[in-house]
Amino acid sequence: MSVTQFSLDLTPRFCETDALGHINNTVIPVWFEAAREPIFEIVNPGQDLTKWNMIIAGFTIAFNAPTFYGKKVTVKTHISRVGNSSFEIAQTCWQEGKQTAEAKTTMVHYNYQTEKSQPLSDAVKAQLAGLTG
């Protein structure tokens, strides 16, 4: 069976909690970004910032249940769509078997010199397509 998603395990830090005792809503998008790094590696091998070639065109998040301090969190990441010059990343946050948040991020393959999107290579498209599911 091939890998169709990436998984990142995190331990919430005390400083990430809010006054109500659960993880602040500003923290989970940061966790989602950290969990996108394997995808970034596909599109920009080595993640060389001088050759960065992606922008975020959109991001939506839904908080389904509180996420708490002191209990392991797993962020699951897969590709939900591959287009000509863009792709969508779907992510979920899990704690103790319960989905606490979900997000979709649209990434565009981008040329910062021309300030325009550019087509993804066939090889990158194939790698991304292998992560759908």
C-alpha cells in the first residue's frame, strides 16, 4: 500500500492554551503550516527560500471541537486536488480519536520575478496526484 498522506504528531505546549484551557484558534493554522513541509519539499526540493515558488491563494479552517493541552495531537495532510498551476491541500487535526479541526489550503506554483502563476511540471503533478485520498 502506498502512502497517500503525511502525518505529524505534536505535543501541545502550555503557552498555546487560552484562558479557557484549550489550544488557541491561532495555533492550529501554524500546526497545519508545519505539516505542509513534506508537500513544500515536493514542489521546491531543499526548500531554498531564494528559489521559493509557491504562494497561498486561499485558506479555510473549521474548528470542530476543542483541542487540549497535555494530549498528543496528530495532523494529517493529503492532496485533494491537482490543477495545472495550483493544488489544494486538505488537513485534519486529531486528538484522542476525535477530529478537532480541518482545513483546505490552495497553493499556486508562482514565479516571483514575473509575478505570475506557472504550470507545475508533470513530475510534480504526478507526485502530488499520488498523495490524493
